[in-house]
Amino acid sequence: MEEQIFVLQTEEGQEQQCRVVFTFDSDDHSYVLFSLVGDEDAGVSALRFELDDNGEMAGFADLETDEEWAMVEEVMNTLISEFGADQTNFFTITNDQDEEVMCQILHRFERNNKDYLFYAIVEDEVPNLDEVFASAYISGENGEVADLLQIETDEEWAMVEEVLASLAQQ
């Protein structure tokens, strides 16, 4: 999972990198919740955006009405209540339709100095355990999933399947 960054122009004309926390759509607009790179203590803010011809976020605009702010705050509060206490056990991926999909980590383990995890896609706020995925991963400084890595060899897959089988027996 690659971290999403976009750049805004400050009032002083400087470029400010912003880290995407979450994106979502309403009936009328698309929104991005973001933090400022280098000033994460500033908290999370929100903007409207459009997608350019390359599918990148562009055309940023401030939220204009109290109703719009209330809707964004409701989304932020929902995210915090559902995932805030345990952010390290959730991450997002982009599916084949370029949609962000929430995933829940089911189990983490380490073998041969490499970190692995089993995860499931969250559907209707519940992980879909009918399809469990495995991946190697790079951990961020707070224990979150910073990047997913492919499991590369048949030996590595055999080891992962062995761990999964041992978990199924517990």
C-alpha cells in the first residue's frame, strides 16, 4: 500500500505536501481528509476535490456550508469511532476498479526476518472471512501497514500456508 501525497499552494505561494488520510464521495462532491506532511500535530482537515484526466486529485476547494462541514465531521467521527482506537489493525488498498477498500488484519507473524500478515476485506463493517489474503509487509513507525509486498517464492508460500493451517487448528 503506497502512501498518497498531494501538494497544495499555501497563501504565501509555497508548496505544502499533504498526506491523504481518507477519501469519500457524497452525492454532490468528492472529499479528502488529510494531514500536513511535517506538521502531523496540526490534525486532520478536509477539502473538496475533483479528478483530473489522469485520475489524480485536483481542483481543490474549501468546504462552503455548515451542512457540508457537518457531513464531513460525521464521516471523521465515524472513522475515529470505528478505527481510531485500533488503527494498526486496519489499512486500505485500491481494488481493480480504483476504489479504496478497507481491510482488517487477522494475524501478523514474522519468519526469516520478514513480516507477514493475513487480512480480509471489510464489507458492511465486518471482515469477509470467506476470502483471506496473505502478504508480506513493511511496518510504519506506529505499527501500521506502510506497504504490502508480494510473497515471491513457492517456499515462502508453503511457509505461509503452514502458518495458516496451524492457526485453523487452534
